[in-house]
Amino acid sequence: MNEDINIKIKSLMDQNEVCLFMKGTPEVPQCGFSSAISNVLKHLNVKFSGVNVLEDPKIREGIKIYSDWPTIPQLYIKGEFIGGCDIIKEMFEKGDLQKKLKEKDISYKEN
């Protein structure tokens, strides 16, 4: 594993409290799973940064090793890996995602 990629990934997380490693961008997601998480975050009015892994194959592979999670998208809140699409959707539906945002002191819109 290239240490430079780990540093770059960590730097992206340090710069963005809520960081979504995704295919495409929040405005133009390139896969349904990325779109789903992006839409959940938008629905909650969470300020987040989308990192398009399609633009950088090193980040695309590096993030999977970084998190020990085989798929993209991946959501991080203040550097903590929260999960992929199914986990995030389930957490959102149960209110656990909102609890996690509150716990991490991230502002969001309550429904």
C-alpha cells in the first residue's frame, strides 16, 4: 500500500468533516449507491464533500484498503468510517445516522 495515498486520504478527511468517497460527484453521481448516500446527506442538509474515486485509481483502491471495506461508496464522519450504502440507508431509516451526526457535532436538518 502506497503511504502517500493514505496521507492523501487522511488529508481529505481532515479537511472535510463529512467525506463521501463515491463514484462521480454529489451533483452527478455515477452509480446508484453513491447517489443514494448523497441524497440522504442532502435530505438531512449535511454539508459534505464528495471525493470522486473515478478520477484517481490510487484513491479508488487505496480507500478500500484504508477502511478494510471492499466497496465504494464509503462515508466518513470526522475521520470515522461509518459505512457503505446499505448501512447508511438503514442507519438513516432508524435515526442512527442522525444520532451519529449529533454525537460528532455535525449540523443537520431534523425532519
